[in-house]
Amino acid sequence: MAKQAQLTSIEVLQVLRAELIKFEAAVRETLVSIEITATRPLEWVEHERSRYWPKQFQQASDRLSESRVALDRCELASATDERRYCYEERKALQRAKERVHLTEDKVQAVRRWRVLLRKELDEFLVQTARTRLFLDSEVQQAIASLRNMSEALDRYVEQRGPQPTSSPVGGSEGAPSQEPSV
């Protein structure tokens, strides 16, 4: 069995409706804000990192080639000179190899993160779309219902007009008394 509301003021419905409208506007504004914030990491990965790391990989590959050439020259020169061991060139080659491996890993990580972030963002946008649908249907329906209730109660109050105050039984002045006739 449905419970009845104990409404003591029609204005309460109007205040509730106004607050619900404010709430809806705040939720919509927040949705826009968090959607913008949620897209930033994907944009960063897709636009900045996806260009940066391949460029770094190309530069590291070039340095690796240069380091190999420098080591080969050193080893050719040291064939005649036994005192030179090409230590600096070997270290430079090792650093260049490490940089190439690092940039390869970063390029692969960017690819993985692009896919993962796109998937997560799409799921998030589905949820925000559901929230918007709720705002468009349920909250709008509640706002309309509150307006209709308030208007109906206003009409009811206007139709009833002022109610006479009732007095205690047998004690009303100005009313004809009905005494039994003998």
C-alpha cells in the first residue's frame, strides 16, 4: 500500500522543483568538465607521445650507427697501435644500444596505451551518456511532475476558497436554535 505524503506547504514542491533544476544543470556542467578532463590523457598519448617516441627511436638508431662507425674506425686505427683499446667508443656504442632499446620499448608502450586508453574512454563515455539519458528522461519527468502537482494543488486551494471555522456543538451564536416543540 502506498504511503501518503504529509504535505504542509505547496511552496515546498516549488522549492524542490527549483533545486532539482539547479541539480540537473550542475550535473550537466560537471559531465562536460569530466569528459574534457578524461580525453586529455588519450590526446596526450595519441598526439604527443606517438610522435615523440618514434622520433626518439630514429635519433637513437642514427646515434647507434654513428657509434658503430666510430668503433670500427677506432679498431682499424688501433690495429697498428696496440696501446689503444677504443674504450670510449665501446661505451658510446653500449649507451646507444641501450637508448635504442629504451625507445623501442616506449614506442610499444605508446601503442598499448593508445588501445587501452581508447577502450577505457569509450566505456566512460557510455556511462556519461547513460547519465545524460537519465537527466533527459527521469529528472525531466520528475521536474514536470513536481510542476503539475504544484499547479494542481494551487487550483485545488483556489476552488475550495476560505473555509468557515467550525464552532463547538450547540454553542454557535447567530444560528437559529432548534429546540424541540412541545
